[in-house]
Amino acid sequence: MCGIAGIIHRDGSSDVGTEMTSMLQSMKHRGPDSAGYALFGQPTELVVIRFKLADANDPRDFDFSERLERHRQEVESRLHKIGATVDRVERETEYAYRATVRYDGDMKALADYLESVPGCEVLSLGHSLEIVKDLGDAQQVSDMYKIGGFEGTHAIGHVRMATESDVDISGAHPYWAYPFSDVAVVHNGQLTNYFQWKRRLEFNGERFQSECDSEIIAVYLAEKMSDGDSLEDAMHKSLEDLDGVFTYMAVTKDALGVAKDEMAAKPLVLYESDDLVAMASEEIAIRAVLGREIDTHDPYEGEVLVWTR
Amino acid sequence: MSGSRRITYDARGLAEPIAEVPHVATIENGKATFDAADLTIRQINLELRNLIYEQGIRDVVVQNPGAKHSIGVGILQRCRIRYEGSLGYFGLGLIDGPEITVTGRVGWSVCENMMSGVVVIEKNAGSLTGAALRGGDLIVKGDVGARTGIDQKGGTIIVGGDAGTNTGFMMQRGRQIILGNVGPHLGDSMYDGTLYVGGTVRSLGLDCVEGEWTDADTELVERKFRIHGLGDPPPLRKFVCGKVLYNYDNLEPSEKKLVI
């Protein structure tokens, strides 16, 4: 089933961490397996890297901790070698980290170099995007990663009921649109031409970190945008190219978009005002933030809507 | 095992307080009113059922339903219920007899399997509105989502605004009157029933054809609009089943594909 949510403050910022937690937690019944956030803080000159060195349910063998520490040091060493000036590397959980660096080189080269460290997966990379995801419900993930109080402009989130792949962090949403900085996707649905597109995109040199069909959307959009498409154009093309049932949201540093398949098989409720747009699989998620009577509607089949700041 | 279990779980696996009627309604001149803002789904439904079935109240106002799911399901009694706010998914299902007004919007699958009565939604409705509707009148003054009246078996659905894809999908009986535009695949795979559309039709579904307008159509539409105070009906087009797809001949399924 899964539940997705998005919120964008079109003028100004807010505690989007707490807002998104409230939205996702109200839809806990749509997916208890994992929860994830793509949060956009105020843009900074530093590059924020969210990465993990193991999965939540990896077996804890005797040298697990020592190995993680060794790999963390290797990540830091590689950051230096590639020309990044490390500002800070913080350990968020036993296996997840947040690094801030000064770096103006090629983002793909940076991501590839880090991901060749055993067990390393770059969850997000950008000047304002931070992807946080883990097993458990939204409140648990928020508590683990201290999401509450995250001041930002917009965010998307996901609660997952795993149907297409394992229950692990790699299968959790959102997906970063590797190698594009500051682009992420959440998805509710199933893609039936997943393997076809995965083969095509891998042939073009794209990389996948999971067996989850939803990752295709992020990589697909990234490739289209690398060819010069805008986010909105890429999303329109996805309606033609992707088969199956889906409602997905995509975010960039200054925009939030949503797309529904031609059958409108997956729900989305939308609230829009001059200064705030909020959407979710269920209206209760929007009310968890607004807490008052609101007018909402369901976007129609084949619709692509994009809001910018 | 000993001791009582103080927490129960609803169908979604969420913890709910033990099922007890909250008794929060105030009753004046035979009319009950209660605020649902701080009540769970189960408490709202228990309060409703207690008022209608145990206390015999026939006029109930539910304030602040807060778009919660599965509200007001299975009311099998002639009565009036007014929801001041919005309902979530699967609201008002399996009802038989009540006259209901919702001042806000409703989520997916409102009035599923409704048997009789009148339901008026003042704003929009989600997808699957009136799914498997069997009788009664369901009026949505705003827009509706996809697959309105899927598997409809009777009754009348009136929509003031637009409708999404696959409106009337696999419809078997009953009527739909859509005043606005409808999305693609109107009446796809319908068996019977009638679809009236005031706006544009993006495309017809499999085995749906435009029908010939008769005096009986005029009488029906005018009567429904008059009963519900909807003013004069606009010009409408009529769509019905072409009766080529299902059970109308002795062709094998593989042969039907060639026919259609």
C-alpha cells in the first residue's frame, strides 16, 4: 500500500521535520516497514552527504563495529583525496552518517568514489537536500535521527509496506536521483516494466542501490534532466514510459512535483493555498499539520503538477 | 490468561481504546449533537449507533469528523445525520435508509454498497465514489475522482463537477448524472445502466456507446433535480452499454475479441 506525503512552503520556511513526521505518522497504517524523509534545509555552500555503511538488519558479527569504523575512516580519507575539505562527519546512528564538506568538483565522481567503500551507500548529496530513512515508523525514525526541529522549505516522505523488495534501508524511500544533487523521489505503487527500464538505464551507465522498482523513477528523472529536460518535462515523459500503477512525488532544491498514472489507481489528496501546498495519500496526513477544516481535491489521472518556490 | 486487556486493535493494526460508547452527545428537542474532534473512529461509530439504535434519536449532528476513515458505516435506519466537516476513506458504506449531509469532502469509496437513502456531499469526493451502489441517491456537488460508480448495481449518482477516468466502470444498473467533464474510458465494460454527461467526454470505454434520448430520460433527470433542489438540468448526453462484450451472444471469449 505505502503512504506518501509532501509539503512546500512557497514563501519562507518552517519546522518541516516535525511537520513531515506528523504527516507520516498519521498514515502509519499504510506502511509499517520503514519510513523516510527528503528534507530541504536552507541552501548552504557546504555539500551535505548522508550515507550509511551498513543496513539496519545486517548481522552483527564480531568485528561489525570495528569494520564500520574502518570504513568510516576510509570515507573520510577518500573525501580528502578527491579534494573535498571536510567540515564535519557526524554519526547519526550505529551505521548512518551525515557529513558536510566543501567541494566544487563532479558530484558523480564523488558519489562513485565513496560508494566503492564496502557497504557504503550515499543516500543523498546536495547543498540543501538531506535524505533520512530507516526501519520502523516515522516517529521512531524521527527520534533516531532527531528530525524534529529541522528548519526547511519543503519535504517529501514515505511510509513503506514492502511488496517488491526486502525490508531494509536500501528498499526504503525516498530515493536520491543519483548523481544529481538535491533531487529525490517517493512513490506509491508498482512499476511493471521495471526490469526493462533497469536494463536500459544500467546500459547507459546509471547505478542502482536496491531491488526496489521505485528507484527506477529517481534514476529515470535524473537521466532525463541530464539531457536538459526540466523536472516537469521529465515527469510528463515518465507517464508515457513507465507502466504500472503509481503516484509519485519528486523534489528539487526549489520545486515539488507530483505525477499520477493514467488509471489514477493510487490515491493523492491535495491542499493548496498561496503560501503552502500539502499533499498526501490520505487527507488525515494534511490535517495532522493544518488541524482545521480545509478544502482538498484529488488530482486526476495523468496529471503532473509542479510547485516552485 | 488472566486480567482484562485494556487495548484493542482496529482493522489497520492501530491501537484503539477499548470499545465503549463515549456518551458525549448533547440532546435537545430530539436532536443530538457531538464533537468528534477528539474521538477515535470506533468511538464516533459507537456514539452514532448508540444514539440511533439505543436512544432512538432520528436527527444527529457530528461536528469535526476530521477526515477520519470508515465513519457512519452500516446505519440501517431512517434518520438524518449531518457531518459538519470532511470524511476520510470508506465513509457511509453499507447504509440503508438515512438522509445524510456532509458539509466538507469525502475520501475514496464513499457510500460503497449503499442500499437506500439520500447522501449529499457539499464539496469534492475521491475515487470509487458510490462503488457497488445498490440504491438511493448520492449527490456530490463538487468533483469526483476515478472509477465513480464502479460495479454500480442500482441507485443514482449525481455529480455537479467533473469526474475522472473509468467513470461507470463495469456498471450493471442504475444511473449517473455528471454535469461536468468526464475523463477517459467512460462506461468501460458496463453491462447496463445509464450515464448522462453534461460536459466533454475524453473517450468512451469498451462497449460504451451514445444512446438515444427519450422522454423517460427527461422525466428522470428533471424529477431527480426537482427532488433534490438542484435547479434546471443542463443539456445532457446519454451513454449506455453497446451490449457486445458480455453474455449477449453465444460467442466464445476468444471470438469476442475479434468482434470487438
